[in-house]
Amino acid sequence: MSLNILVVGAGICGPAFATLLQRSNPKHRITILERFESLRISGQQVDLKTQAPHILGKMGLMERIKAHCVNETGLEMVDSMDKQVSYFPAAAAGERRPGLTSEHEIMRGDMVQVLYDASVEQNAFLKPQLGSHGGILYKFGQTITALDQNLDGVDVTFSNGERQGFDLVVAADGQGSRTRRLAFGEDISDAAFKSLGIHGAYFSIPRAEGEGSLARGHLAPGRRMIMTRTSDRPVTGVLLFAMEQSGRLRASYKGSQEAQKKAFLETFKDVEWQTDRLIEGLRSSEDFYAHELGQIKMSQLSTGRVVLLGDAGYCPSPFTGLGTNLCLMGAYILAGELARQGGDVKRALQSYEDAMRPFIDECQRFSTGSLGLFFPSSRIGVWSLGKLLWAVSKVNGLFPQSQKDDTHDGCIPEYPELNLKILFWFILTWQLEE
Ligand SMILES: Cc1cc2nc3c(=O)[nH]c(=O)nc-3n(C[C@H](O)[C@H](O)[C@H](O)COP(=O)(O)OP(=O)(O)OC[C@H]3O[C@@H](n4cnc5c(N)ncnc54)[C@H](O)[C@@H]3O)c2cc1C
């Protein structure tokens, strides 16, 4: 049975889900709504580890993704004199080792673009056979303003005033999901956000001469951390993190982007590492993005015929480096269960929830209590943490393969109903003929 589905959000998991589901039944009608006028391709690096490379491999996209991966060779922590304190090499995709860099690192924008392109190409290939019977349709510059659930579907009101009925609404609109708030209510939605007490700002600055392929990290007293990531790109990505008590950063999110920049500037103006470069870069950056880091913990992933996907339902926080992995797993499992259960949407949503729970719990397992240890307030605290990281890096170097984990592929459920292998060959043939 074909379904009429609305996906809210054309980030990472929205296009991935649509592409996967369309392979199971090209007659599904899938509308993807994005509130921005075009794809939102900003953001810094995202890690593709644990299950993510396997899902992308199943979709036939891993080679394309690899072509866009940045070449970051590891992470070095430096002191205020720019001297290396510790060094962690990049970890292979299946390895679990301390460090920031994994084998497959890609700019968020490139990832969004690859997934979007794949969905558009697949749709263009299938469309002539379908006529008006199905397909993927993107609508940019629009959002939803109301959801009315009934027994068989959801009536959706769009920001342009139009109304339309759908069999299923998929909330893929990120951590602050408006769809989640409309479907579950403000109170449940607000309570689902578990703050880590850390604020992060991300922006790009011009690459400096001599800057190599290592990510660089600096701990500053006053519970602040700075990272720069250049890899093989012409610009350097900057990440600022602060564990603040004053509430200045949190309050700034209610204001303009200029107000947010000002709050981060005030917080970081006296760090003793690359100060002028970072402050000037922050002031003039054009891709600045800031938020409070947290996890989304929902006791249910669906209500009626509205289901949460990706960060909207189970953001594990950027500190785990597992957000993209988890959202791709979600897209794959939701599409797989809908394909397996045919037209029985309710059953599919329950199976999706059951299958996702262990992965969500695993990715969100995170000791928030110990997070403070990584944000020392005093100089002596920074020095001690530097020594500890040095010791960990040395032990890490002695056992390079110590915790190799090859189980990620094996734990991914198989869904023959998604026709991944069959359609992949069609697409490959079609591309070769082009
Ligand atoms: C601008 C931006 C920058 C990011 N930068 C980083 C980064 O540097 N490092 C990192 O690890 N993670 C970053 N993330 C988060 C990362 O993309 C996610 O953690 C993860 O990949 C899960 O993706 P997702 O598809 O669930 O959500 P997202 O990637 O957040 O995508 C959500 C999409 O929904 C759209 N949207 C939001 N609200 C609405 C609405 N009401 N109606 C319609 N559309 C809506 C957004 O514009 C976006 O395109 C960023 C996210 C965004 C949006």
C-alpha cells in the first residue's frame, strides 16, 4: 500500500529517510518541507563512525561520501604557548578510542548535499515510470503551523495557509523541532531537552600559514575550550565551548546573531591562545551558529501518526560525535519498518521504537556528571587535565587496536523489503548509461 507522507526538515535524516523509503515502494508520495529557502548547508565537521558508514554503504553512497571526506589526521592539545601537550591520531571507523577525529569526517553541508542529490537523482530516475502516482517533492521556504490528528491521518496547516492531509508526519526538523512541540505539546517537548550546561559556537576563519591537517584543542581556565579544525580545507573551522554559570550565553539565544556573537566574544576575549585571530574571526564570520548543548530524551518516539526522527527525537549531543550515526540509523530503521509492515503505520511506528531504543540508549549513555572534569576553572586544573590527557594519549599509543569493534555492521537489522540491492543495480546501470 502506498502512503502519503510529510517529512519536516531537509537536513541529514529527512532526505536519507525519503530515499530509503522510496526504494521500498516508489509509489509512496513523500513531501519534504524545509523552512529555509534552500538547503541549509552550514555547520562544521560531522563524524561518520559506528553504523553510519554501513548504512551509507547499503544506500550505495559511501564512495561519494568518501570523495568529500576531509583529511584530518588527528588531534593535538596545545598550551597557551602553542606547545603540544598530547596527541591522538585519527581512529579507524570501527575503533573506539579516545580522541576527536575518526576515519570518515565530512563537512555537514557536503553530507546534506550528497543525500539531497541522491534523493533527487533517484526520484528523477523513477518518476517517468510513476507518472503522478508517487515520488519525492521538496518544498523550500515553508514550515508547518498546526497539526490535527484523526484516526487515519494528520491534517497539516502550512505557513502559507494551505492545508493538506497525510498518512504520516515525520519530524526531522532537528534538536529544537517545532513538529515535536506541535505534536507532543510544549511541556513534554521542553522537558525532553536535557542540557549539558555547555554552550557551543561554530564558525569559519581564514586558514593560517603553516596550519596542518591536525585538529587542535586548547583548554582555558574559566571552564572554556577551543578547537580549530583545518584538515585539507582552505578555511579553519572554530569551535568554542563554555560551561558558564552566569546565564549570559543562554540569554543571548533569545536575541539576534549579533547579540550571540557579542556574548561569546565577552566570554572568550581573554583566552591566551590565538586570541586576536579568534576574536577577529568570530566578529567577521558569516557562518556563525551557536546553541546550548543537550540531549533530547523522549519516552515515546511517536504520538498517533507523528513520528520523531534524528535529533528531533533523540539528539545525543555533539559531544558524543554520534548524532549523524544515530539519525542515519533512525532513517534506515523507520523506512525499513514501514516497508516491512506494509500499510500498518501504527505497527511500523511501534517496531521502529522497539528497534531504535537500544541504539538510542547506547549513543546517549554519557556521564554528564564527569563532563565538568573537562572544563577546569583554574590554571592548576587546566595543567592537571593536560597531564592526564598526556598519560591517556601515551597508553592509547601503546594499544592502537586495543578496543577494535567490528560489531557495528552485524547489529544493523536487515530489511530486504527496502530493495536496496535491486534498485542499487538499476541506478548504477542508469548512471553508467548517462
Ligand atoms: C545549521 C546547522 C549546523 C550544524 N552544525 C553541526 C556541526 O558543526 N557539528 C555537528 O556535529 N552537528 C551539527 N549540526 C547538527 C547535525 O546536523 C545533527 O546533529 C545530526 O546530523 C542530525 O541531523 P537531523 O537531520 O536530525 O537534523 P539537522 O541536521 O539539524 O536538520 C534539521 C533540518 O530541519 C530544518 N528545520 C528546522 N526547523 C524546521 C521547521 N520548523 N520547518 C521546516 N524545516 C525545519 C533545518 O533547517 C534543517 O535543515 C548542525 C545542524 C544545523 C541545522
